[in-house]
Amino acid sequence: MSDSRRLLVFLHINKTAGTTVRYILRSSYGARHCDVEPWHGAWTDPPFSTPDLQRVRRLYPRLTSIAGHRVSGYVDLEEPGTEFRYLTFLREPIALCASRFQYRLDHRKRTDLSFETWIQKDWVRNAQTQRIGGTADANDAISMIARKEMFVGLTESFDDSIVLLRALRAPDLDIRYAPVNVAKSSRIAKDLLDDPRTRAMIVEANQADLQLYRHVKEELFPAMERGYGPSLADSVAAFRDGQAKRFNRRHLAMYGLKQRLVLQPAMKLYRRSSKHEVVDVPH
């Protein structure tokens, strides 16, 4: 199968350094990368699906990678002749949950939202497991990762992860990067984690995510490290020494122009001309 028929599919889970990964994909592939969402609506069910991909493909015949918050591991994308290479990043669940609540307050301007109310919402609990497996059962997510041979990086080992990603899944990936969308303050998250009561609530709400994360950290990630070989530490050190901490500005511009001038107008026209039965989902 030729490289042109391989498609990287990035499941962007909130607050896992996913925005930086998206920039790496944009910087690598320019107008061959697309940030996607369901055509019926960005935050309405169902998630991004094969019909959505077919519409994107008409606009991006040389498509190499896609990424999105509504791309899910449990939804099978189908396209004859295409080899799908799924990837995602996980973050330690307790820190992630606290960070997501802070983001909700800081960026969504939800000053009226209490942590005690938020932590009880189904979409908050075991969020990483749900995005990958479609349920709150860690075994479903673990099975989905295995079935799709999904690459799973770790936010806490970001440089190691992207070196592994390039070696094992995307040899043409330009992994030079500068961190993107880094929180200016972690005060709210730190307060939640320092308080035994709220920390216990976070732990209780993320039992499946903790099981999934342990599986990836203790079994899957070490297996990928072994697949790379004993030179991984040297490769990561060499990458850091030569890291230019920048993106390909020309490719970022090409990506942006294609999104603004081609994809977004096409989606707006589709939504104006179509009526769908949809269900709003939180984000």
C-alpha cells in the first residue's frame, strides 16, 4: 500500500497536550492535514463518522492526517484502500481531571459551576476510557486499542512519545514543536488535588481511567519502547539537543487557508441545507 493511502487519525482528548500534537500534524502536512468535526454540528452526536470522512476526502484528495475532539476510537472509519493509523495521548487521570475543571472555569467562563456538580456528570467521569472504548469500562478501551493497533502516547513522556510515534507510525512526521495551549496557572487544579475531599471525589470518578492508564504505562508503552530498541534514550536526547522549538510556518499557513477557504464554507453550506436529528453533547 502506498504512503498516500495511509491516514493518521488523532483522537484529541482534552488537556493531554493534544493541541501541540495537532500543531505537529499541521506543521508536517500543511494542507494535507484536516482538523475535523461531524458535519451536522461540532458538538452534537453522533461523533465523526465514515460519511463525514467521505465529505472531507472530496475536499482533501491528498489527505494524510485528521484530528479532532469528536474523533472517537469506538467509531470505525471505513475507506477502501486506506490504512488507518489511530493515535492518541493519555494523561495521568487524577491530574487530568483537575486540569479539565480548571479549563472549564478559565476558558468556558463558567464561574457559576461548582466542582461537586461537575464531577457527577457522566461525560466528566472516566473521560479517556469513554473516548477510546465508548463505555466506562477500561477493558473496552484496552480491547479497542489492541484491535486498532492504536498508538498511545503519554503526556508525561511527551518527547519519548513523539519520537516513538515517528518511528513506529509516521516516518515522515516532522516532530519539531513548541508547546501550545499551556495553562498559565494551575492554582485551581492544585487546590482540588491538595484537598483530600475533592481529590477522593476525583479518584472515585476515574477508576476506569486509572486502570486504562496503568495498562498503557506499565504494558503498552514499554512494549513500544522495546519495539524501538535500546537506542531510544539516545534518540530522545539527540532530538532535544537539536530541537528547534518551532513549527513549519509555511505548512501552518497552508493548513489554515484550506480550513478557512474550503472546509469551513463547505460545512456551513451543508448545515444550512440539511436538517438532522442531533443530540447536544458537552465540550
